Amino acid sequence: MDSLQALALALIQGITEFLPVSSSAHLILPSQLLGWPDQGLAFDVAVHVGTLSACLWLLRKDVTALTLGAWESLGQRRLTEEGRLALALVLATLPVVLVGFTLKDWIETELRSVTVIASSTLAFGLLLGLADRRPRSETHRLAALSLRGAVFIGLAQCLALIPGTSRSGITMTAALALGLDRESSARFSFLLSLPTIAGAGLLASKDLLESPDPVPWDLMALGLVASALAAGLVIKAFLHWVAKVGMMPFVIYRIVLAGLLFTLLALDLA
């Protein structure tokens, strides 16, 4: 992988990691259309660190408030508002940790086909559209999310282990289905991404340490910086515009992307 390919893949990862469009669906296109090589473990670690750093920086006030709230709740032995949200994030994280550790090897060997990615891109894109457009008498802010609702979002996040689903897409879908407004759904999804991306990065780091392959430090640095900048811009723009724009542009985009993937699949079969 050369520098241009590394830059392109880092930008793709940074842009699609937090949008409800599936990063895995996008990362398969360069290899399918251009014959690019696999990005490798070292690069995976770099872009995970990059996207995690961007999210931590932009949500630093939320993270600080949640940390202090959790500490205060422990000290007072009662849940404050921030402490309850911190607990909600913990509960929402646990299902994907358990399922991920149990099914990681099977998913990587059995579910990484173009057919699976195209099908899940389409199916979960349509589900996002239904959740965004379903009739509702009122919407709720993030403070109204119950612990049971957080578990529901966490269980939905397990579906993101299927390539093409989109972690942010399925968690926003679940949050919208619970009645949260668009901005609150996006904010909870981004906060929930912090432990999820950190865990994925740690697993990739473990595999990297066990790998005998040389580490391309220059490409890692490029991937880290590019993915961080792209992710930062995306998160800031999405939180600013999601209440006005809604999810339908992303739903339409996913339908088009799935159509492209199915076309590539048909051409290969032909």
C-alpha cells in the first residue's frame, strides 16, 4: 500500500466511521474496483486511534461530565443525571463486547462477503429510514433515555458486527425507535462509539504485537492524522445538521451504494 492509497483509505474510514452509511461497505470498494491491497493490521490500529482521538476531543465536555458524574454517583451512592447516563453507556457496551468475543472469528471468516455487505447495507439502511420517519407524538432528549432503553441500543449494536450494517447507523436507528430526537440519537451513538472503537483498537493492537510483519510507521502516522481530521469534521457537521437534514439522505445513499455493490457482484458472477 502506497501513501496515496493510505491517505484515501484513512479519509474513507474517518468519514464513514461516524456516519450511518457503513465503513466496511466503503472500504471494500477500492479493492473491488481498483485492486488495492488489504490495509493491514498496523493501519487498522492507526485509523482506530485517529477516529477515537477526534471523537474524544469533540465530545470532551460530555466525557468529562460523565466521568465526574459517575465518580459523584459512586461517592453519594445514588445516581446523578450524568452518572445514570454513564451507567447507560456501560450497559449499552456490554452486549457487543460479549458477542464480539464469542463470534469474532466466525464473523471474520463467514460474513465478509460482498453479498453480505451489500444486503446489510440495503436492509439496515431501509430500517434507518423507517425509524426516522415513523409517526410520533413527541421526541425526547438524551436525559430521558432509560437504562432499559440503553440495553436495547446495546443489543442493536451487536448487529453492527455484521459487515455493512454500520455501527452508528444501527445505534441511531434503535435510539430513534425509542423516541429520542435525532441530535440525541446521534450524540448517544457517538458517545457509545468511544468504548467500542477503543476495544476494537486494543484487539487490533494485540494482533499487531503478535504479527511478525514489519510496522510501516510512516503510513500509520499518515492514517492516524488523516482519519482524525476527517472524523472530527464529520462529527461536528453531523451534530450540527442532523436535526434539520434528518436521516433520509443517508438512507438514499445506502440504497445507491447497495445497488453498486450488487452490480459489482453480478459482473463478477457474469
